[in-house]
Amino acid sequence: MARKPFIAGNWKMNTTPAEAKALAEGVVGQLKGFAAADVALCPPFVCLETVRGAVQGSPVLLGAQNIHWEASGAYTGEVSAAMLKAVGCQVAIVGHSERRQFFGETDESVRKRLGAALAAGLQAIVCVGETLAEREGGQTKAVVERQVRAALQGLEPAAAERLTVAYEPVWAIGTGRVATPAQAQEVHAQIRGLLAERFGGGAAGAIRIQYGGSVKPDNAKELLGQPDIDGALVGGASLKAGDFVAIVKAAG
Ligand code: PGA
């Protein structure tokens, strides 16, 4: 089954609104006329409105880096699906390893965030991946299986249409130490199998599985050439329009 590649830029805690505007305009300008991949930009919350203006009228999607499961209320520092939609978000990342590692996110909170994003009609990118200690301890498959199963628990099968899974080995994020295409493909194939168990083979064949972790213009093509790697979640290299666009074009 042909899956359209999906490349998302995770800007993390970078860019002021002015910097975000320039970066988004650069990406949109350099991607003019390019339709071979879906593209999303995920700036910090305070830059969403600005980036919305920059991507308006282009096929580039607007994404948030996180989302809370409640509609509103006393949840200091959190942002709801309705708020994200009101500023034009179409995509939300959930369960990024930095959220899990540094901000106490658990399989359970990730499941709730994912459910809320999908229930609200957003596309969701749910991140999974093992730490270096887990890989070296031979636990990669078990960790990924636990994270995927937990995240998908209770999801309506119809929601799978808006689901993307990002496999991001923690040891490859921001380290310059990229997984080899074979290492990534092996886990992507495992994830595809878990999706098939959960949603059936047809639906699983349509779900995009992104790789994330030190994706750069010079390694993107080989990674994206693997049969179950359907895109990339790009951190550092998404902060330079030229590098990010080169990665997008490697997918197309
Ligand atoms: P990186 O980040 O590309 O800087 O390794 C990827 C991510 O965390 O999504």
C-alpha cells in the first residue's frame, strides 16, 4: 500500500514569534509546488498564531507539541484541543520522549492526550522509543510494544485514520547518533505488526510511521527508503528552512 510520506518539524523550545515567522515563511516558500509529501510545522504554543499566518494558503499543516485531555479547567500550563483548533492546529504531537523523560509523562497520560487529540478530529503523532540502556539491555521490542499498546488502548478504530506513530529511539534524539536504516526498519516493522493486531492489516497498512532522531539532509534518503519508514519527525534540522526542506524533498 502506498503511503504518502509525512515529515513534521518539531521546533521544541525554540523560536520567538518573529523567528518562527521567518522560518515558516522560508519553508513554505521553498516548498512551493511540492506535493509529494505531507508536511507539518510544530512550533511552540506562543508561535502557533504567527505560523498559522505563514502557512495559510499552502499545504503545510500546523501542529502543536502537546495537548491536554481535558476541555478546560484548572490545569496550569496546559492547552486543550479546542484551544489548539481555535488557533488553526491540525496536528498534535503526543508522548515525545522529552515529555516522558523531563516532565513526568507516563504511558497513561500519553494515552489520554492521544485520545483527546484524535477525538477532537486532529491528526496525532504519538512518539515511542527506547532509551540507550533499554536498547543495550535487549529491551527495545518490549518497550516499544508496551508504549504502543498503552497508547492505543481504547481508541476507536476510525481514529486510526488520523494516527501517525513516530519511532524515536531516545539515544538518537539530538545526539547526532542516528539509528541505522536497518535498525529503524526492524522496529517500524514491529510497530506495523502491532497496529495490524489492533486495527487490522488494511488500516495498519495505511498508518504512517515516522522515524525521528538526528534525521538530517544527508541521512534522510536512506532512512526514508526503508519499506516501513513513511516519514520523519525532525528536531534540530527543522530549525533551518533549507535543511528541513531538503529532508522533505528526500521523501518525495
Ligand atoms: P532531533 O530530534 O532531530 O534533533 O534528533 C528529533 C525529535 O526529538 O523529534
